[in-house]
Amino acid sequence: MTHILIVEDEPRLRQDLGDFLELRGFEVTAAATARDMRAALADRPQPAIVILDVGLPDGNGFDLATEIRAGHDCGIIILTAFGDGADRIRGYDSGADIYLVKHSSLREIEAAIRSLLRRTGIPVTPADGGKGRWVLDTANWKMIAPDGQALRLTATEFAFLHLLCKRQGEVCPRDELVTALARPGGHFDHRHLDAIVSRLRRKFEQTTNLPSAIKVVYGIGYTFTARIAVE
């Protein structure tokens, strides 16, 4: 299984990206600091790719990319909020193979990983991680997990998942979800949307023992990251 090291100090982004990549068939190690990164790199097996944030609490990602490049034979993807041309140039000069900004979707990050793996000749994990698909049962308002377990859905939960599934892995904007889920004469806002997502993620994890495939793309919306069919 291809090993990815995520170095990111923002807990939710680190968790969501790690869960997503594990669902896609990768082995993931997560680090929140430069110190944790060095400890992870000292272990075996070495990661095939390091996804590196620039603004860590105890280190500068540009300097760390140079350090990694000098001592380890792995790909480096910088993932940061610093997106102007000078920062990109500095990133590549520091040794990064790919430079992405943090509003990149989870699918785009995965595509960058797979592209870099192909360029370096490392065997690429199948896109579905060797796992079966999820199925949204439209007749019975159920979500069927890859192992066959069924999650019963409320009307609002079903409508939310149906909207995500129709996007086939693309991001569904928050405003669009709020508008679609609001009932005539009722009040529905972003807090209600977030509450639905939190409840669904707990259902997924408690029923299936799998990480939730519902992921947030910060500042944009939500996406369903696993392979799914609507029946």
C-alpha cells in the first residue's frame, strides 16, 4: 500500500485529508509539527510522498522541503494558503514537485498524488482502494455500505446525500445545499446544514466502522469522496 505523510497543523484539514486518502486506498501517517514530521521520516517504511504545509508552528515549510529533499527519496507536494507567484517559485526552488493551494479539492489533491507517483515510477494504488462501492437506495431511503450494511436515512439526510451523489465526487456548494434542503415556509441555514453533516458522519462511522466519505472543502461546500452508485 502506498504510504503518504501529511504534515499539516490544522486538525480538521489533516483529519479530512487523511480519511479521504485512506478511503482511496493509501496508507496515511499524519504529523502536526516539524518535530512530528522528522520522527515519522525516521521510521520505516519511508513515505512515497510528503504533503507539506508551509505555516507550521515550529518550522517553515519551504525550509523543511529543502531538508526533506536533502535526506529522503520521496515526492513532495506543498499544500498551503500562500498562492502568489513568488511563493510558488520559492516552493519549487525548495524542492517541491507540486505546489497546491488549500482551496484545492480533495479530488485534485488525489490526482496530484497519482500523477507524481506515475512520474516517479511508484506503483499506484487503485483509485477505489480495492474496496467496493457505496449504494444510495432511492426506493427505501438507505445508504448501503461496501460491506452490505444499511444506514436508514431521514428525508433531509437522503436529500443531502442525493445531491452529493449527483455531483459524482465534485464539490456541492454550501449555499446550493441550503437552498435545496430548505422547506417552504421553514427556516434552514448553514448551522442546520452542518448539524445534518455531523449527524450523518457519526452514523457512517458508528454503523460501518469506516471513515465517513462525506468531506468538507473549506469555504466551498461538501463532497462524497468514495465510489457510489444511485439505484
